[in-house]
Amino acid sequence: MSFDVLQDKIKAKRNPTVAGLDARVEYVPPFILKKYIDLHGQTLEAAAEAVLEFDKGLIDALADMVPAVKPQSAYFEMLGWRGMKALDEIIAYAKSKDLFVIADVKRGDIGTTAAAYSEAWLGTTQVGGVSHPVFDADCVTLNGYMGSDAVKPFLKDCTDWDKCAFVLAKTSNPSSMELQDIVAGDRLVYTVMGDLIQRWGKDTQGKYGYQALGAVVGATHPSVLKELRRRLDRVFFLVPGYGAQGGTAAAVQYAFDELGRGAIVNASRSIMCAWQKTGKNGEDYQEAARAAAEKMRDEIKQYVTIL
Amino acid sequence: MSFDVLQDKIKAKRNPTVAGLDARVEYVPPFILKKYIDLHGQTLEAAAEAVLEFDKGLIDALADMVPAVKPQSAYFEMLGWRGMKALDEIIAYAKSKDLFVIADVKRGDIGTTAAAYSEAWLGTTQVGGVSHPVFDADCVTLNGYMGSDAVKPFLKDCTDWDKCAFVLAKTSNPSSMELQDIVAGDRLVYTVMGDLIQRWGKDTQGKYGYQALGAVVGATHPSVLKELRRRLDRVFFLVPGYGAQGGTAAAVQYAFDELGRGAIVNASRSIMCAWQKTGKNGEDYQEAARAAAEKMRDEIKQYVTIL
């Protein structure tokens, strides 16, 4: 099961963090953006090529230090099909650098449509007699509001292709309480979702005891991390909300099991936009990103020892 | 508000139905697929061009009779960026034929990411000093599990660009009960979501009394349609699950208000794949789709009169 692969990479790099690739055009250093605007004008094409160069540069800077990257589909979709072409190239590039790729797509649909999404992101698409990998990430994020119909086709591809997925349980944003914290009998909605995730993923455990179906639990809710870590002992956690959203190393320690396993913490803007704080106009974006990622790794190391 | 535009088109064509464009490669008539495989081999490129021709042919066949089409993103994503390019062209083509376009993307994310999705599907992306419409649909589907943070950026674009959105409430699939039917105090989770949708959308009412934020409620639950129609009197409904999934005209009548307004019913496979039942190997796919769409319209007409 693919969380084994991720856990092995985390262990090798002694770093349970994932770098988000969520670049709006404004996050791209001016010298990169200018190059493509000079070539193509102020077009989506220029923006897509600029984001591609920026993300590749980030990958080059981080590849020996972080185990995984998490491109966020929204920032590529906003550049149209050219953005999706860039996303395709970025996933392939990250994999060529031996990084684990989590496609943050938060898809959720049913039956044949869920199967189509799974073919797009994890599996393969059949054309005549030929099977084509499409975006071919190692892992995706999913939304389970529609129930197991939305998840099962992905579980099949997880098994067939040794991949994995995270389903939203308790998200890091302020308004997550509006639905997720509603009381449902002796549970809350996010606990119900967590229990469903553990149930849906049963029979897919890997060598570290974690199933191929993980959960998203925000860094901004340390007590929830503690509660769900105890309750969902076979569920790997993706923990967003570190840094910019207010999650701390002290908080995210509760996402890990007693062997320092079973979770990965995401940071996006604090790494990507680190260059905006050094006063060098982005010329040092790689060094700045690397320094921010090292800082985050070292902060978490104070609380978590990976065995 | 954009549901006014949709309601006007429904009224003009006396037809409260939307044709789903959800084409897997296998749904494309063989003579179309063969043409592109001969050109490009058994590739994603061939598949994307074949789906594009098929969908355009369906649009040509249906444009004077249905008010709206609903391309489903999954079936384009499974063809990679070439599929997204085809989706882009299909949305523009449908709009050029004066059809209302609902991009069925079921996106759900927070803050700046939700804003990026909204720019992608409803609004515009800024590159330097230039604003670019991207996929530029009239309407999208959303997933509200993350709360208002996932919806507000879309509401802003709905107001700025006269567009609208549907949020999942009670979906048509069997496993929708796993989370959506959980008891939460004196409500069920889908009722909680429905109430949130009505609340989030307040202050966006159009001339027919409907807000810019609608709800997805499946045709397979007539009693839920009846209950939510009463409860959410300002919420326009998108009703999937007609035909193949078991929803009937007798069931979907409850989605409409007493003036026959406030809802649109989707059918996808029964229209797209109608050619598979006529024994003509797809040569008649346009006539078959049109006949299926007419049948659906006339079935619903027996129960719903649009004033």
C-alpha cells in the first residue's frame, strides 16, 4: 500500500512535511514572470509557463529535503487547459526527482464519474486497446460527502496501482465548524466521517499498519488531532494549516503515532512565498524556500521523532 | 441573478431539463472514434477530439429544445489536458448556441483556493494588467463540506458576473445516506446543509425569488424533494438521477414550486447513449439523443406546468 512508500520517504529524509505547490501568478518571482510575458504577452499561456518554471525551481530546491509535494489543482485550473498541461508536467517532474506526489484535487462524485476521476488522477484511461496513465499522481485528496460511492473506485485503483488517497474529515479553515462540528448522536459530523474513512479503507493495511485511505485533519485543531489519532488508529493523516493558517509544531505533534509515524504536515505559502520577505525581489526564491522548509522541518523535529 | 436567465430559457423552451455531457470514450459512436484513431492512433488526443465532435453533435441536435447542458469535468480530466481543452471548446460552443452551461465540477476548497476555482469556472484570471475569462461557465456545482469558506468566493463571482452555483445537499446515489442521512439534533445532515445553502445565498434573490446559490437534490428521493422544496423556498434545485438511476417524472414533480419553477432535471446517459439502443451503430446518434430528450421533456410535462 502506498502510504508505506510515503512513510519510507519521510523516514529517509527525517522530514514529515509536504510542500504545497499552490502558485497564483502573483507568487511567481517577477524575473520569471517577466520572461514569459515578454514572450507571450499578458496571457494565460505566459502565466502557465511562468508557474511551471517556478514550481520546477521549487522542486529542484527542495527535492533532497522534503519527501513529497502537493500541487493544488485550483491554481492550474485557473490558467485553463494550459494550466492543466503545466500540472501534468509538474507531476511528472516531481516523480522524476523521486518525490511523492499528492494531487490536491478534493474530488467527490459517484459511480462511473468517480471512476473517471480516479482514472484521471491515479489509474489509467483506456483508448481502444491501449491504457494511458493520465495525471498519474501517487495520491489524491477526496471529499466523502456523497458516501462510499465517491471513494470505492479510488480504492480499487489504490490497490491496482499501489496508490493512496486522503478524504476530508476535519478541515483547517474557520468555517469548517458549520457542518463538520454539528452534533450527530454521540459523535460530531467529522467523527462520523472519520469512522467512515476507517471503515471504507479496511483490508488495505500496509506494513506500518496504515490503510490506503487516509484523512485530512487540520493543524488548527490540536484537540481534534489528538482525539482522531486515538480513534482512527489505521488512518494516515494529511495535516494542512501549518504556518499561515496558525497551526504550530506543538499542535501537529498530536497527528503522529507513538513511533512518529502516520502523518504528514503541509505548508504552502510560507515556502513558496518565502522570497517575498527577503527583499531580493525573488532572485533568491530557491534559497528562501529551502530555508523556510528547513525551519519547518526543524520545528516539528522538536516534538516528533520518527522511528 | 443568473437563475433568472436559466428560468427564462426553461420557460421559452417549455422544458425544465438539462442534458448531461458525460462522455466516456465508449459512449462515442464508433464511426466518430474511428476517424480520430485513424488520424492519431489509440491516444488521449484521438479520444479528446472524438469526444469533442460527439458533444458538439449532441449540442447541435438538442440546442433548440433543451435550455441547458451540463458537461461533467471528470470525463474531460480523464483525457488529460487535451480533455480540458475540449471542455473549454465545448463550453464556448454551447454558449454560442445560446445554451446555459452548468459546469459539473463539484469543487470545494477554502479561501484563496476557492477563489482560484471560482476564477477558473465563473470569473476571470488576472495576468499582469489583463483579465482573462477561463472556462467561463454560467453555473457550477460545489461541495459545501468545508462550510462557507468554500462558497463565498463563488458568491462574489456570481454577483460580479451574473452567474450561479448549486451546492450538494441530498445526492441521488445509494450511499448518500451514509453521511447525509445522519441524524443531527432535530434535522438530518442534508437538511443542515440545505439550511446553510439558503442562509449563504441570502441577499442574492432574483426576479423569480430564487437566490444565486441552488442545491443538488436527487430525483431518487421524492419525499426529500417534497420536504426540501417546502423548507428551502428560495433555493433553485438541480435534480440528477432521472432515468438510469431510477428517478421518475412522478418523483421529480416535487422539485418544482406551484408555478412550475425553481428546478431543472438532469439526464445524461439516457440521452448520450440513446444510439446504443437503435441498432444503427451510432450513425443516428443525434436523432436518438433528440428523441430521448423529447421523451423526457414530455414525461415531465405530464406533471409540471411551467408558468
